[in-house]
Amino acid sequence: MANTPVVAQPGTPPGPPVPPAPGLAGVQWMSKPDPTQFSTVCPPGLEYLASLDQILVHQVIELAEVLTGFETKNRYALKNSLGQQVFFAMEESSCLMRNCCHQDRGFILHLTDNFGQEVIRVVREFKCCAGCCWCANADCCAFEVTIEAPPGIPVGYMRQSKTCWKPFYQLLDANRSPIFEVQGPCCPCQAICCTEDVQFEIISCQTNEKVGTLAKQWAGWFQEVCSKANNFSVQFPRDLDVKLKAALIGGTFLIDFMFFEHQDN
């Protein structure tokens, strides 16, 4: 995986040498905001999210996986609406887990900033009996991810909830209090003849109003047919707590694995 040096933005004061970024070659990175401009304490690395109301999640196409069918570690580039990369995500999982359990596997996703520092960690434990929406009221049958920012400190959880048919999730805060409901369509899939975005609505548990959208975007014929790499858009209120923004971003990966990581995507 190629390293890209971080280029100082105009107006940025000189500082110590910056280590190579862990992202992809030829990437323009978003400049890091000044943490002193925030009125409240912001977890290290989440300053990038303070001024954003949208994050684009682009999964990297793995040629080895396309050519051989051998399941490799997922990688994602997370960008703002201007196309500047905000974070880079890399999956940690065992080869046996990836190729035997496929989309149901347990994993850890490490999200790093343009300084190479891990700022968000997304963890899903393996559950052999999980995934059925009818039984998701039982902990052993519900998939869940823990979102930590910084690593080791939970800021939220995305949990599958019981439903008869439609995909249904709850976003919980660090105290496991429900903050948002994420409701999907009856048929969360795309095809060559149906390329519209698959919309998951983000509903406030306090006001019961829609506050954002999590959408699976059509990535083009080649990527959709020949690979399992997916593109997502996450929209949320600009003034939302950065910890909840991070939790919504982490929850996107749970939806990706559950509905769009299949071989016949």
C-alpha cells in the first residue's frame, strides 16, 4: 500500500516533520482544523468532523480479490464533500475468519487521520447465530459494532433491532441510551436496471424526525458487478456532536457487511 506525504495547506504554520499518511497514492487530504477554535473538548482526531455534514465512504477495489475470489482485508477512503480524504480505514481480521465466515465475520476497523494516528476504532464480535431480524431482540442474535474514539473509549454503538422485514438499527450513545433509529427499505439491494441509491433514514429518537441519511451509492457497472467494493454517503446535522458523527460513520460499516458484502452483491 503506497504512502502519500501530507502537503501543508496555505496559511498553515510550520511544524515538525509529518510522517507519511497511510492512505492511497495521489490523495488530497483535508487539513486538520485548529482544536483551539472549539468551545468544548473534542476527542483527538475528531476535529475533522466538527464542520462537516457529510462523509463519503469509498471502499478500495482489491484486484487480488477480484481475480481470485480470495477474501482480503477491506480498506476504505473516507472523504468530505470536496473529495478531500478525512480518514483511511483498514480492516483487521484473520484469514480464516474472512474466508470461512465471509460477511458475518468479526473484525476491527482502524480509522487513521493524515498523520497516521488512529482516531476511531470500530469493533464487531463474531456471533455464529446472529443476523436474523426476527430474533434480533436477543443479544446473541443481533449484530452490533462498538465505536471507540479514541481507541479504548466507546462513544457509541450501532445495534441491529428486531423487525419483521425492513432493516432496522438503533444508534446508542456511550451510556447505551438510544439516540437515533436507522430504518432501511424493504429491499436493500441494487442492480444494473435499478441504480438508485439505497436509502437508510436516520430518525431522532427524541423528536421522531428525520435528521439524516445513510445511503449505499451506485458505484458503476464494473465495480458493482466485478467486485464487492461499495460506496456510501452519510449525511448528518452539521451541529451534531462529533462523537455521534463518529458513531454514525462506524455504524455504516455494520450495514455494509450485513447487506452489501455478499459475493452476489
